Amino acid sequence: MKVSPFLSIAALVFSSEILASHVEDLDVEEPPRRQLRNSYMVDPRSIILKGNHGDQTWANTRALGGGLRHDWTNLRDPKKMSTHANVIDFYQNPKDACERPVRHDLNIFRVEMPNSGLGSSFHLWARYLCHAYDRKAVLVVEPNEHILGQTPTGFLWNDSRYCGSHDSPLSCYFGPHESLRACDFSKSEKADLLKDVPIHKFSFSDPIVGGDSVQGCTFIDKNRENTANFPHEVPPGVSMREHNAHIVDEYKSTISFWYAAAMEFLFQKVNPIVISAAHRQLLAMFDRGIVPANMVTVHIRWGDKAKEMTLVGIEEYIKATKQIIGEGWDTKPQHIYVASEDDRAISDFSINMPKNWKVYSSGPTVKKPENGPSNQAELNEGQDGLEALAALLVSLEANKYVLTTQSNWSRLINELRKGIIHQRCGECTTMIDVSPGEA
């Protein structure tokens, strides 16, 4: 995977600008809260989802010796989180936020949840978070008005079986660290707090949150203005093409860097229903839910992605898998978790792989891949959202990954790999990108 030399520069600039006056505030202790929302404070051991092995609770899965290696319900540990995720957490959860409405001095950036694919929705959310950071504001996410007619949460991917009406569209799957939900505001308090705050809605014409990039966000776009348009604007001995290539490389690295920190922040507290769904998937695939130590995650993005990019053939995925396994790929038992919404991809991989490999898969697949996952999620009232997030956590049980980062879902896997898994396992993970889309 190519890493731009400008990545360290972006990190240095970000850290020096933000941490200089606030690093002493990054305490290990949880900031004081008025009250946590009951929608999150559910004993995970009481959550039961029906699976192929009958009713299995989270606790039972753990008792069998299996389950996820990390407690995704509580990864908030400033000593283990990256500096930049800590900085995001600092601004998104100011210690006195719950008392600020009385003084009306809480800076808020308010947006509507996008109506998009699940991976795309998370990355659009990260763009909104960038704008909030730029303004030293708390990001508050509101339901999507178009989706409200289909689901009370205003988010296409919320499973209607478990997700009721909440303050934030993300509250069903994630803890109260986002959207100022840690404060138990009454409806009147919240209405008073937000009455003069405009809601930004994603559109390509919106000057703040529109377009294909994080337009107007200083952290991301701070170097774009240095792009040269004429030969005299570049240093002697450097071509305009070479100069601009460096700017583009830095931009790609910076936005990738931001996304990784944003996902690390968001996934620091995943709600129990997602964990239980992941454990159910593990039990359906593996004996006692125990993941093989040498499992490799391969994400194959086919389906409707052909509308946006040239699809990578199955032989390339198998070649890359052999490469990342290394010695013994053809002689020792290998366990491959194929993450894909396209049944054809899972089938083709299974047919063409070496005979000593075994394939596993979980999560939703699209009956008509050309229609895309979003259409199916709408039809099954968001059930695919819960199952996809559970499968995401399952995919992160591997230490070796074959991805295609032209896909939002592969980028999401990679961001969580870098921001959470890699940092907590002694830098044990590796990745091969068969179709690079990020630096």
C-alpha cells in the first residue's frame, strides 16, 4: 500500500494546531455527563438474536470460547486511541456541554443524515465531522427527511426490528458519544438549543457539504490552493505536473488520514445489538464461534460497482490472497472470509481457489446485484444494515486483508484495521490493495 511522504506532515500540522493548548485535557476518565441515554445502556448479555444455532446470547458465545477479540462496546481508551481520534473526541464531547445550553455558547454544526450506501454514508458523515472540527463545533446529525417516510429513524440502514425513534439516526448502532446524545436534554431543551442552527443537507450544489470532496474543510483542503495553474508558479527545476502530483498525493493522504481517525472515533462504542449479531454470525460459521488464527479477509466489491469502476477479476483476488498468505498457501489448511454483497463473487472465489482453502461468508447478499444494496435495504426495512455492520466486525477478526479501496466498504475496513485493530495487536496486520482508491 502506497503511503505518501506528506502523511507525517499532515499529522504534524494537525497535532500542533490542535493539541498545543488542549493536550492536558485529554484525560483517561470519562467526561462528566448528566445522564446516559437508556437506548444505549442495555446489558449486552441480555440481547438475544435468533441464529442458525438457536438462541445464543453474547455471554454464551464468550463462554464457548469464541466471539470478537475486542469489546467494541467500549474502546474509548485515550492511551490506545490515536492522537487524532482523541482530538475529535475532545471537541465532540466537551466536558461542560450538558450545561452549556443555558448560556447558549455551545457551537453546533448540524447536518442531515445522507441517503446513500452504508459505507458511503459513513464517509459522508466523516466529511460533516471535518466541517464541525473546522468550526470547533459539535456535530449533530438529524434524520433524513426523505427517509422518514420509510423508517422513524431517518436512516435507511437502521433495522426496524430494533431501531426505534431516537435523537440521532446513528443512535441505534453507536453509543452516546456522537450528536451530543450523552446529555439527557428534554425535547424543549433540545429545540431551544437548535432553533437557530441551520441544517446542512448533502447536495452537489451545497457550497459547504456538497461535491465530491470535503469542500471548504480547512484540514482537508488546506493545500489545494497551492495547485499550480501556470509554469511560473512552481519551483525551479520542477515541472508543473510533478508539483501538482505532490499536492494531490498530500490531499489523498490527508483525507485518508482523517477518515481513519473519524471511524476510530465513531466505532469506539458500538451498541450491543451489533455485537450480538456478529456473534450469531461467528457461531454460524465457526465451531463455538472461534475464528481460525490464520483467517484472511478478502473483500470483493462487484454487484452494481461496475457502474463506477472496472471490476477486479476473481483471479486477481486469489493471486493476492496467495501472496498475503505466503509460504504454505498451497499445502496447509487456509481459512478465507469472503466479504461481499454479491453471491457470484463468493461462488467464483470458492470454485477457483486451491483445494486446501475453506471459504466463509456472512452478512447480506443482494438478490439482484445490479440494483445495488440500498434498494434491498429499503425493501427489508434496514435489516441489511444490522447484518452488514455485524459482518464488518467479523471481517476485522483477521490479521491479513485483501481489499479494493476504490470501494467505500473496503476503505471502511481498512480505516478500522489501521485505527483500531493494528494499534491494539502490536501492529500485527497487513493488507494488499488490488484496486487502490486511497493513498
